Amino acid sequence: MTNYPAHDPNAPRATDAPVASPDAPLLWILMPKVLTARARALAGERGRGARFSVLAVVGLLFWGIIFGLLYKLLSYFKGVPEIGELLAGKLLGLMLVSFFSLLLLSNVITALSSFFLAKDLDLLVSAPVDWLRVYAAKLTETTIFSSWMVVLMAIPMFTAYGIVYGGGWGFGPFVALVLVPFLVIPSVLGSATTLLLVNIFPARRTRDILSVIAVLTAGGIILLFRLVRPEKLARPEGFRSLVDFIAVLRGPTSPLLPSEWVQKAVMGFLGHTTDVLALYMLWTTAAAFVVLGALLHRSLYAAGFSKAQESAERWAHAGLLHRLGMRLLAPVGTLKRELVMKELRLFFRDTTQWSQLILLAVLVIVYVFNIKYLPLKGEGITFFLVNVVPFLNLVLAGFVLASIAARFIFPAVSLEGRTLWLLRSSPLAMRDLLWAKFWVGTLPLLTLALGIVGITDYLLQVSAFMFLVSVFTITFMTFAIAGLAIGFGTMFPQFETENAAQIPTSFGGLLFMMASVCVIGGTIILEARPVYGYLAARAFHQESHPLEMVLGFGAAMLLCVASTVVPISMALRRLEDTEHG
């Protein structure tokens, strides 16, 4: 060991400690997220094994339903000469367009949190880390958080295509090869859109840009869906000849969209031909987008990040709606009234919550608009078909309600955050808190559900019987979906979340969506037999069986009631165990 004299200029100084290199590997920046996820997965929390078992069972059931339906449909398409493979390709294109629109919506919302509101940004931006590494890390984080649910939904879909059309062992790696750029492109678009809006908007209204994001994304979804024009394929008689119909099937639906390139590449592989152009377009477009996004990030991110850190001014005052709410809720008592008013104030105070009502309204309009154009009039359309389609429409309406509940009801307990301990330490009963959140979320959802069913049934001109069945079913399904949302949202809370929009994409959000799909499917299956019996009796002059209707509708009602009460009871037990633990 070398001894240096005091005040020797050659002696090493304390400030000469190693400094992190600006070119630190990307994995070092992502490692805290990886370690946090691994710690949560390995935590010895009580009941974790049971929850994972339930998730595995529900997940496999969900995958099985999707795979079974697609397998039967694709097997039928394969047996149709000439146009069967073309129909399968168009179906794949429709599903991929839906995935692409979901990815756009998810990425523009997630990018705001990962690039501007994440808790690690203060340390990361001030650290000696190259700007390109920061962009790559946050883009990777945004892509993973926004895309994992779409990937899980795509697994049974591509599995069905691979088995029916004999994709072989190389089909899985090939699908991964085309999915990577398909996921990266909307991630870069969403990140760039958020970056531009953060720089355009005033600094103290950073979170308010979500309302603009919702409108822009809604417009994009409408454009994507209308570009596909699926109603043309439902009416082949509208074409002058079979040749024109086949020409439409062979032609590209939306040649400039990545979903079309993925569809061509996958169907080409299944047809034992490689569409090199589709692969080239996917990867070169993704690479070009990443480069352009990085250049935009380098130019605007510093200014946008600085603006995003400024706080907003909030003024609290009692308006007309507040006074009206206080009067309407006066009969329920002071405690429950204040609980309900608290939930309403929290909802409208958070821009990230109420601004997405714009998107919700647009999506509902698109849904009703496309129901209007269903080909249910003309030659060959029978009374039986006209009334069966509205019954199957309940499945789509249930999916819409489940997605809305996942966004607005599921995060209700998580949004309490660290202030939940104040409610637990107060004389307030947890039962009152959960049921207040349930009713605040359920009543607007029920109003929306009845509106959707009423308008679509009017447009489809259904019989009185089907109208009553639709109202009965959608009412009980709404209560069931809301109960599942409150229950799973309490059992799988995300108190540390940085954005309410990320909560539905969590582990519990996935479990809630799969449980909702099972309840919706179970309700429709239980009611299918009595509905079919009644419609067959009317259409073919047969006898209907009242006992069959009582048993079918009664079992569906019991399923919905159990799906409402049981999850909330389990959630209440979870809160009480946490309180005493």
C-alpha cells in the first residue's frame, strides 16, 4: 500500500470515484423494473398460490373458448373451395385491425405515465445516462405494459390458425417474428403523440391532454374500422358477380396498415409461400418509426419533461350538481351520502378519469352505427334470424360493459391509494365503502347498458319477447360485471400506480376480464335453449315449454346474482383481514 504525504497533489482524491458511464447498457436501466416484478412474483403473500391457481383455470378456460370457436370456424372455412382461405385471411385481418386500434389507445395513455409521470424519472433524467438509452428503456417499458394483454389474446387465435392450416413447428417463431414490429409501431406512434401534446399544452394542464388523446384515438379507431368495411362481405349479393366478390376478398382491405402486412405474412406462411414484401414492410417501417421517434424525443423531451413537472391549480367549490346530489341522496343518510359524494368528487377531479368519457361516447356511437348496417333485411331473412341476432348482440354489449367497468369501476379501491388507511382507521364500515363504490359505478353503467340495448333493439326491430329478454339479461349482467369489478379490484389492488389507466392492465385486471367473459358466456348459454325454443315455436309453429324457460332464465339470474354478491363478499373479507393483520 502506497503512503502519500499530506497535501500531496498526486494522491487520489475522494472525488475520483468511478462515475457511471453515459453509455451504460440498456439492461441496467430496465433492471429496477425487472427486480420489482420478480420481487412481487416471489413474495410470500398469503393466498397467492390459490389466486394463481384460479387465474390459471380461468385463463385456460378463456383460451379454450377462443380457440374452440376459431377452430370450428376456420375448419368450416377450410372446407369451402376457392374462397375459404380468403375468408380466413379477412377474418384474421379484422382481428388484427382491432388489436392495432387497442394498441394505439393503450400506448398513448401508457406513454404519458412511463415518459413523464413515472417515479423513477427524476433520478433517471438527472443521471449521466445517454438520452438514447432513456428513450429505448421507456419505449420498451411502454411497449410491454401496453401489449401484454393483446399478446395473450393473440395466442389462442394464432394457435387455431396454425393447427387448422398446418403451420408446423416453425409457425410459432414466425408469428413472433411478425408480431414484434406490429407491437413496436403503435408504441412509437403513441409515445410520439404524447410527446407532441405535452409540449403543445400549457405546463399546468399536462394531465388534461388525455381528453385530447381520447378524441384523437377515437377518431383513429373509427377510421380503422371504416377502412375495413366488414359489412360488404356480409352481403355478397350486392356484388355483380362471384368474380367481383372474390376480387374483394383477394384485394387488400387497408394496404397501408401494419395489420394488413401481418395478415399477408401469416397467411402466406400457412400457404407454404413466404411474403417477403410484407416482412420487409413490417420491419423497415418499425425501424424507421423508432429512428424518427428517437429524433423527436431528442428534440422535444427535455422541454416536455420540464413542463410536465409543474403542478396545476385546483379550485374547490360547491356547484349546482353538488347541491342537487346532496338533496337527492339525503334519504340514504349522512354517512352513505358523503361516501357517494366523495366518489363523485374524486371521479370528476381526476382528468384522466372523466376525459375518457369522450372516447366512451364515440365508441358507443360506432357500435350502434355498425349495428344499424347489419344485413337483416331482404330476401332470405326470416323471423328466426332477425330475433337471434339481437340475442347474440347481448354478448357484444356485455364485452363493451366489461371493458368500461375495467376502466372505471375496477380501479375504484386502488385509487384510494395510501389514504385507505384513514378510512380503515375511521368508524366507517368497509361494507359501506364497497357498496358505495358499487352503486356509484353500477347505476351509470346500467343506464348506458339499457340505452345500448334499447337503441339497438329498436334499430333491429325485434319482437316484444326479445326486447324483454334483452332488458332482463343486460340488467343482471351489468350487476354481475360491476360486482366482479369491485371484487377483483379490491383483491388485486394497485395502490402504487402512477396512472389510473394502467390499473386495468394489471394482473387483477386480466383476471377480471376473463371472469367477465366467462359470466357473459355462461349467461348466454343458459338462456340460449329457452330463447331458441320460443323462436322455433313462433317460426316453425311448434310448441314451447314454459318449464324450460323458467329453468333457463332462472339459472342465468342465479349466476348473475352469485357473480355480484360473492366477489364483493370476498373483497370485504380481504379488507377486514388486512385491517386485522
